Amino acid sequence: MGQSGIAEIWEHDNRELFRDMIHDEVDKWVDQLLEVFEEDCRPTLMEMSELFTRTRQEFLGSCLEALIEQKYADLLEQEYVPCPKCGKVCKKRDNNSKKIITMQGQSALNRPWFYCTDCSYGFIPLDSVLEISRKKHQFDIQKKSVSLSADTTFTRASEHFKDLTGQGISDHFIHETFEAVGLEAYLEDVIPSQEEIRKRIKQVSNGKRRPILVVASDGAHLPTRPKAGRSEKRGKGRWQEAKGFRVYLLSKKRIIHIASWHQIQNEDQFGKDLALVASRIPQELVRIGLLGDGADYLWKHMTVSFPKGRQILDYYHCAEHIYKVAKAQYGEKSFKALEWVESTISRLFFAEVGNVIRGLRRMEPKNDDAQEEIRKLIGYLNNNREKIHYQGDRKGGYPIGSGGIESAHKFIAHTRMKRSGAWWVKETGDGMLRIRCAIYNGTYDKVFERYKSTNLPQF
């Protein structure tokens, strides 16, 4: 009989053995469910569901264990294997028992352990094949618990995980795993690939005009504190700016999200990150709108990364400056203030920046506060006059407000990181931002795969 015939018989035998083992486990599980047939026992649907939840972990964990024992019987029965470092044939020294916990429940594996005397190196081949984590809780649990902790506190994530899955994991384990995944969340993986970005652009292209791609940048202040040593008190908290950008397409007044990235970093690193994202965007296929407030560093880096982008000063940010002058000069909510604001914004909408500046210079300040606000508005408009052309922007289909980046800041940063009493160590805060960006960008699977690859047993 040939090798293929022997393999088929062996595979068939293993399947039958697995089937018999599963039948035994089913019988054990059913025995646990029989309590519902006790006299005077009339459980509700919810109570029966909770009974299944309590008992299924043991059943499914045993099924997984049986499947591994039969599918990988050859590896479990190995006596001799070559050393992965030097190639020397090594004899099995012992069986190493390991308890593993997956989303299916707890299993126990007895794996053959080998040791190379020449390399002073011990190894377990089965761990490499199955991609078994060094931790008791395996990668499937790690992946889901980190994703859950990106939405709620680590304590609540632990509680929710127990309620939803029946698996108990500590908030410390979730926090520790989250930080490890966050360290492996690189911009290269968090941002979609060039192929994916091209695909999204193609989806919104109608063949008539190139679609509009918006690059919006802004900052958001987050609560941070210095990292304290084991025996030290927590350092004094302070607010630091998380610089962020969002890239999205406009399609029939809908936003097609491409990527968000937010980090507590300096402007040079912000510029490098933006440049990397720009390198993945086929800029010749889109009309680019650059949207931001009056912060010079934003425009400095946006125009370098997107030299052909149309620069648009956030309309609502501009309006805030105008309201400040009206309040100082005419009084808050006075009819004169509202009238002046409306006429000034209307002139700016039609790109009459020069007329507005001349009108401001002719104003007779009511007091020193009004004089200062007028001075600042004149400087603001002078510095950004080439970015104020809202009528033309609207005709071209470009946005004039920064709602896209503001909503990204609220969803990615504020929702998770501005909770009552929360103060973040910078490294942990940046990790949270990276993971939340990955989830929002649809790239969390890729980020976790990188983490997993760096934490697999190396043979």
C-alpha cells in the first residue's frame, strides 16, 4: 500500500476517534443539563440560556482538546525532531503540560518537550504549529479583550467579558495585553494600504469629475500625567495636545472614511506621519481639499504633503473670531452685534476679505478689550486671506467646516480618554489612540497580527 493510502486510513481512523470522543463529551454536557427535568423545575427561557452559558465552556473546551489530540496526533507522539537552530536530531526529554483558555473554554495539552545540548535550547514544536501564546489566555481572548477595552475602562471590560462570554479575565491582564498590542500598533499598519485606498476612490468615482478627498487636521487636549515609579506618588496632571488628521472622500454629501491618526506628539512627528499617509494616496485621482483652523503648523505640513491641495480655512472657526469682536465691541447678543456678525460673515463668504479688514481698521474700539480683539482678528484674516473663498468652495463641492475632524476627535479621543478622573501616562494614551484609530480605520486585524507574530514561540 502506498503512502497516500496509509495516510487516508490514518486520517479516517483519527476522524472516528474524534467522533467517539465528542460523543462522550456530549453525554457529559447533557448530564449537566438534565437538572431542568427535575420535579417542580420550570425554568424560564433566560434561566435555560444561562445554564447553557455556564456549562458550555467545559464542553467546548473538551471538544477543542479532543480535536487537537486527533488532528495533531503525529506531533503529540513525536520522539525525535531536528533542532531548529543547528539541525541536530534531538530526543524527547519529557511531556510538558499546559493549560490553555480560549473563547471556547479551558483545555489541557501534554506536549512533547525537546532539548538540544549543543545549543542549550529547549523547544516544543506543537506550540509553533498551533501558534500557542505563552500566556494562559490565548490570542483569540487577547484580541477581543483589547478591542473591548478600547471602548470602556479596563475594569468594565473585564466585567463585560465575563458577562458576555462566561470567561473570567482580570482587568490587570487586559491592561497589560492592551499595552503590549498598543506598542505594536504602527502607523504603517493602522492606515489602510494603498490598494485599499485606491479601491475606495474607485467606488466613489463617477467618471465625470475626480472625487474630492479632504485632509482635515486639528488638535485636541487630553489629560495626561507623568509615569510614577512603584513607590512614588502619581505626578501632577497636565493637558497635552493630541495632534490628529482625518482623510476622507466626499460622495453625494456623504463621508467615505479612509483614515484617522491621532497622537500626543510634536509637530515634526505630525508632519512625518502625514507625509507617510500622503505617500499612499494616488493624488492624481482626486481633487484635494485641505481643511484646518489658523494653526500655522497644520498648514505647513499639509501643504508640503499635498502641494496641489485647495486650502480652506474652517468657516466656523473663522466665525468664532468674528463673534469675539462683536461681543467685545457691541455687547453679547445685542441686536447690533448680531447684525454686524451677519454682514461680516456674508462678506467673507463671498471672499471680500480686504473689505472686512478695512472695515475693522475703521472701527472705533469701545474699550481696550475690543481693541485687542479687533487687532487679533485683523491679523488672523491677513494670515489666512488666501484660504477664505467659501462661495467658490461650495460651488466646487468642497466642505467649509471641520465637522469631519471634530467628530473623529470626539469618537477616537474624547469618548474614551476624557472620562471622569482619567489621567493618562503619555505612552498608554498614545497606545489607546493608535488602537482606536485602527478599529475606526478597519485595520485592527492587521495590527493584532503584528502583535501576535512578535509574541509567538520562536523555534
